[in-house]
Amino acid sequence: MPRNRDNHEESDEPELVPSGTLAKRVGVTARTIARYVEDGSLKPTEWTAGGHSRWDLEDGIRQWREVSAEKRRAKKQQHAKKREERSQK
């Protein structure tokens, strides 16, 4: 098996990173990632024996983009509905 520059064997499996690393890459806090995991919006690649989430970074970023876009759409719809209700009064 080929070795990378740190002399570790390369693997076809993605490197798994902790939630804090994912959070930094998408510009939020680790607590925000944890809340999205708790509500089922984000799904970690795996869990450690100690109960910590680990992420395939590319997949975590993809999930974040999808979920955050959906939440923004829902928020816009909610605001539009409130404006419409106010204008009918």
C-alpha cells in the first residue's frame, strides 16, 4: 500500500474528523453542529466508543450546506407568512 508523506499507509477510507473541525470549516460552533445532530438534521459518519461523532469532512460539509439552505428557505417562508398576516389586519 502506498505511503503518504508522513510515512503512514494511505487508505481508501476518508479521514474522519471531530465536530469541531467540521464546525470550523463551515463557520459555526461545535455546539451548533451538536444541536443539528441532536435534532436529526445532520448524521455523523460514525460514533466513537466514547460517544463522540466523527465526520467524513466532505460529507459533513455537503450535509451542512443542504440543511442550512433548507433552514434558510423555511425561515424566509415563515417571515413572508408573518408579513402577509400583518398586511391583512
